Amino acid sequence: MKFAPLILSLVSATTLAADTTSRRLESCLGEFSTQYQGDCNRESAQAAIQGLIDLGVGTNCLDAATELDILLGDLTIETVCATVYAEQAGNFTKFEDVSRLGDAHDREFFNGGTFWNEEIQVGTERNLAIDAFGVVLAYDSSYSTGISWPTSPAISSVHECTAGAAMCCYVADRFKGTCGGGKCVFGEPEDNSDVCYVDMANAPYSARVASGIAVYDKVDSSEGSDSEGNVYCHGFAWDAADDTAASSRYKGNLLLKVGMKDHLYDKGYVQNVPGAPMCGCIEQMPVVSKAACTDLVAEETWQIEKDANGVFLVSSVGVDIAYGDCTDLATKAKELNPDIAYENYLIGDGQCHSAVDSFLAGEGIVRSHLEIVLVEGHPTKEQITVTFNHEVEDGAVGAFTIEGLTINSAALHPDNKAVLILQTSLQTYGTEYTLVTKNAISKRSANMVVLPVGTTAPFYAIEYGLSNAKGAENYNLALELDIPTSPTWGNTGVPAYTYGTEPISYFSRVAYFLELESEQYGWQWVWVSMDAFTQNVMNLGFPTRGAGSVVYDQYVDNVNILSNQPQITPCDDSELSGQKARLEFWPYSYGTSNSESVPFASNSLYDWGDDMNTGTYGSMQIHVPSYGEVLFGVNRWARNDPKIDIGIGNQPTGHPDWTFAENSDIYTLKKLSVLVSKEDNIDPAVFAPNNEAVGTADTEGYKLVYDLPVATQAAYGTSLVPYHVDYHKSVGTFERIAYYIELDDNWLWVSMNAFTDDASKIGVPTFASGAIFQQAVEDVNVFSSLAGMEASGITGNIEFWPNDYSTQNVKGIPNASDDAYDFGDIMRTTGDHGSMQIHNTAKRMTIFAYNNWNSNRVGAIGIGPNVDGEPDWTFADNAGKYTTKRIQVFVK
């Protein structure tokens, strides 16, 4: 199409001509007219001038650039072309002439409404060939003329686009629709994109609301596909920074082709993604994964001329437009406008979920999601428990596969639909398996929230016991107990522990591992380790009266916690910087009063802030008050009731620490293991004879059995001896026994052939131990810091018993007295004075004696003979004079 010539004039043609005629007439070309194809710019115009010069038009011509400047006068080619473009645009077909139905129709059409979008063509009825005939007419002419961009603000979805791109997204197909029974159903378009979300604030006129959010990235649980259904997105782009670029001037042609001709008229694609326009500026459209792309090439013809009056004229002669497929809108738009972030609108395949999360986070919204929080094998090696963060739909039972295993059956937990239990073929212990979803799984209360196909979760085949607790290999077993449903040792006895087989020396840490199994709670375990709070192994178990009624109502430091129960907060080795736990170990009753103001404890519920009192209930509980968590509780064992209280974690109902639960009968497994740390670098001087004694050859090869800090007043007759170390259950067989005694600066080492093979009888001879020995001992060796004590290979005698005794030498020990307490006394069958004495019979002297330790009286203790009283220290009552009083027992 040839437009009317433009006379170059900015003020008036007359004025411009008067001012420039003399200069224009200086051009060598004289009166001329020529046409060229290309762009309206200096380069193209100068090339056309050069063509005239080359053809011999004019004489004495200067170079083409100079001749063009002479022709332009005071003007620039950019000013000339801008004026030409404006004149050209005024001759474009107006967009409102396409439908000829008015701005309101065009606005609503682009928003997804009007009868063009809402009717289904059936036969010749509601035929777009008739209803939208204007589209065809405008499109046919669009190859040789421009189509103006809609200028009315009423057509809001395409008004003032700022991002250099527009797009249409269709969700229905009117050609594939069907009608029947008084109802019509649209078909679906080709599916070429995924809709992620719509921010309705970007297109409030289209959405009919000022703001709002629509999210469309849910995965269909049955098919694993995008459940928004089919959506087809197609767009085009232009140079947003240059209004004179062909892509910008002819973008109305692309709006006609993409938004009306190709997809409405030819394909029958209609209707919008709810909350967004059907067609609009890309910044108003839904955020989608991708869009198809159409572009154009405009081959324009321009005429330049100088008339007889010397006036230089530029005009548009015509245009030939060719449409093309640019395949991907994001790529084309970025090519034209590299500084615009199209990735905010076209985010790429597979990126919807993360894009939605990022967008919602910016709005202060965290959406619900479904995930597997725990996959755990069962110690039978034929069961797997899968725990989700929300309850799931019934379809989850058939949603998994496991390479290398057969799933024989699956069922959701009857009381907790967030737990799926799978029965499998036999698993191989220690093998890592991977659970894979073959079908998507939906959240039970919101089925648009899904766990997609291909989700994986590893797990290991496991077995019962300590192998489940990471780090347990750094500990030795001290005590283990299958907790009875109805203990009979609660009031007076000691549990029937199984003892570890490894010798135990000093330990810096203590650990508890409780393992339970029941139909109600499943298989449960908890591991908690802490800094050692005693060196007496026997005091680490149940604090029964028979075990000495020890009480640990205190905090312990540097706690490490592991469990297969999600309600228990783990605390691994990296967090041993001060996490505290609280012990409530006692054989007594207790109340709810939080008298010690333990954090987060209740005054009305039994928890981690209880107040011990009199009575016979019994508590063995470990808590983390700062978490508000019970790690485990075992209660009610001190009164020989039919059932005790036991549980891991906070009790779901009732009292958190399981008090009054009376539930021990529900468990088929209830095992408690108590462990102490293995120590690699312990100074032997701390747990063996002092350095001088260690230096003697006689101490080599001995293992520590007992370590006792001697109390000034002891009452071992009514309780266990409070050894800091008690390893008598784990020492095995032995041939020799040795005693090391330390009293302030003096020490003694005495060893002998074993006088018993029972390690429980070589410590302090209490009533509970049953140790009574009055006999000779052979091959006795003595070393001491006191002069005159040394001996080697001698025969000695011992007097070990818990009873009273008198001076009569009934046994006829050579050189013993009938009048003095020495190495020839006689045990009575009554009383509780107690004697633990070793003598050098040949020298008629006491090597070591410890007496009067049964009834909370001041004890008597000494190395060598007592020169100021009874030779064997009887009635010396001198234990209070020593700061350091220590007895250790060794065997080899």
C-alpha cells in the first residue's frame, strides 16, 4: 500500500521551504524520485542516494552522505522517519474494525468471555465463519498493511504493555465441544504448557477483583499429570525499547493472528485461565512453564524524492508481511529484550512447584505439602513403616515399589492415616533399599496436595537392639533387663539383670536404650547418653530399695538423643555443647508440685518437674525440660503391683510421664539396656594403685573389680556398698586377688592366691554378699609406703565377715591372743560390727583392716598394726581422721 507523500515540515511547510530551499537546491541530484526496500533510516536512505549517483543522476555530486545531509537541511533522518511512521500508523487498519462489535466486546473477548468464547459450534449453528467473519477479512489484508494495536484503555488486558511480549492461554476448544440433554461441554485444546499460578493483582479488571491468588500446579494423584487439565499458551514479542522497530510497529498484526485468527477462528480455542485474561500483556497473564511463539518479517518499500521546488520528500510505498514460527516465546522475547526477566513469566518445564513456593513465600504464605518424614524397617525384616507428614488417601496402599523386594500387602494404620505399613519379602539385614512411588499420593484432607510419581525414600533393613543407635559401638553394656509386666523386686529386691561381658573401668558417659513393642504404639526405641553422674554401675539401674534406694533428682549434661519416634527431638553428637536432661530416679512416691521450678513443668500433671515424697511408687524417668519432652518413663515398680507404667515419649493422653498408665501388659517387648562409655586414654594411676605401686612387677595384669571411696560412717548392712566402680559381673575367672588401700599419703598393695572364685564375695563382706572367710591365704605379696610391711610369698590369713566378733582364739591361729583383737578372733553369729582384715601370720601383725561399717557408726581403718589400741584396729573409730580413704579390689 502506498501512503500519501510527506512534505518535511516541523512548523509549516512554507516556513521550512523558505529557510531551506537555497540549501536543498545545492544538491547535485536535481529533481528525482526513487524507491528502496528496507528500513527507514540513514543507512538505507544513503544507500538509495548512492544508487542514484551510480546511475549518473546529477552532475558534480559529492559523496552520498554529504548529498543526503544537503537534502535534509536542518533535519535528521530519525526525525523524518519518526514523522513518516506516525503518518504510516494512521493509515493502519484499526483494531476495533476487526470485530466491529465495540471496545466492550473486544475487552471481554480477550478476558475469555463473549459469545465467541462461550458458544459451542454445532453444525452450522454458532458458526465462527459467520460470527467472526471480520477476523478473516482483517487477516487477509494483514499481509500488506499494518493492524493497529488497541488504543482504548477499556481493553485493559492489552493496554500499555511494558514487557515487550503478549500471550494467549486457552483452556477450552469450542470445535470439539458436544451438546446434548440440554447441556453443552467444551473440549480441551492441545496441551503445551503448565499453569503455575495467577496473581490477580496484575490484571484486576480481568479478574474482577483487586487482588487474589490462584495456584494451579497440583499433580493429579491417579495419572501423575498436571491436574489443571490441558492448556495451550501462544505468544509473540517485540522490541520494547524501540517503537520504530518493525516488530513493535506491526505487533497489532501478531495480536490479530495469534489472538483471533489462528486460535479462535482456525482452531476454536477459547476461554481463559480463571483469574487471568485469555490474551494480554505477558505481565498480566498467568505464570506458565512455556509458550509457543509467532513472529513476522515486514519487507517495507520506501520512496525518497525531490520535487521541482527543491522539497525533499520521504513516504511509505507499501509492505509485504510474512508470518513465522519462532517456536519458544521465552527465547524470542529474550532475544529482543535481553534486560527483561522473562523467567518470571515463562519459568521452564518442571519449575512450577518451586516457582509457586517462592511466590507464596513472598506473600507470607507457606502452602501445605506432602512428604515422607520417615521410612523405617522393622526388626522382623519383613515389615516397613512409612510415615507421612499428613494423613494420606487410601490410594497410598498401592503406590510403592521396592527394588529387590516384593510388597506382599499394605495397609494404612487404623488409628493414624499418616502411617502406612508394608509387609515385604525377607529383607537382608544392613542392606539399603529404596522406596519409590509408582503412583502419586494425595493428602487426605486436601487431595490437590500430592507426593508425585518418582519420589524416592531410602531405608535400611534393621534388627532388634542396640545396632539401631548410632554411636552405641562406643559403649560397653553394663546392665540389661527384660522388664517384667509385674516386678517382684520393686520393694526390696534387685532386678535380675544380665551383665555385660567386657571389663569396665572408669567411664565418662552413661547411656540408656529402651526398646518397646506393642500393637498400640508399634516398635519403639529411644537412646539417650549423658555425662556420667556416678561411677557405681549398680546405681545406674532401677533405684530399688534393695539396690540402696539411691535418688537422682537432678540434671545431667551433654545429652545425646536418638529415637525412631518423630515426637522425640533428636540431639546428635554435634550438639553436645550443653544440652541438659533431667533424671527422676527414686523408689518413692511423688506429686505434681513443681517445687524446683523446672522449666515448662506443670503443677497439675505428672511430668519432668515432680516432687518426690514418701511412699512406694517408684520412678525411673529421663526428660528434656527445654523441649517439653519425656524421653522415657518406667514407674510403679516399687510396690509389686500387677502392672507398671511404661512408655517412650510424652504419653498422648493423661500424664506426660506415663504415671498411672498401668500399661505394661500391652507390650510384647520391653527391654532396658544401660551402657557406659569405652575409654581409650584413662590414666592408670587414677584407677589402679598409685604410681609407686604401679611400678612394682606384682601389679601387672590385674583388672579392677571394685573401687570404693570409704565413708567415715557407713551403713552397708541395710544397703548396697556404694562402689564407684563395680565390675564383679564381668571380670570372668581369676587366680589371684589383690587389695589396694590408700589413706592420705600412705598406701598398701597386698596380693594373694584366690580364696574364692566368686567375685561378688571379694569386696566388703556385707550380709547381702554372703561373704564369710576366716582362713589362710597363700603366696601373699605386700608392698607399702610404710616401712616394715613388705613381704613376698608368705602365708597370711583373712577375717572377712559382717557380724560382731570377739578375741578368743578358737581357731588356734599360731601366736594369736585370746585377749586382744588381732589375727585370731572368732566371728559371732549375731551383731553387725563387721570385719575386713588381712594379716601376716608369721609376723603376728595386721596388714590391713577395715571394721565397723554396717550401722552408720564411725568406721575403723588402718594399714599395718595399730600400736595405740587393738592391733587389728577394732574400736579405733578413726575413719574421720583421713581425707582420702580408698579401697580397690583387683583380680587376674
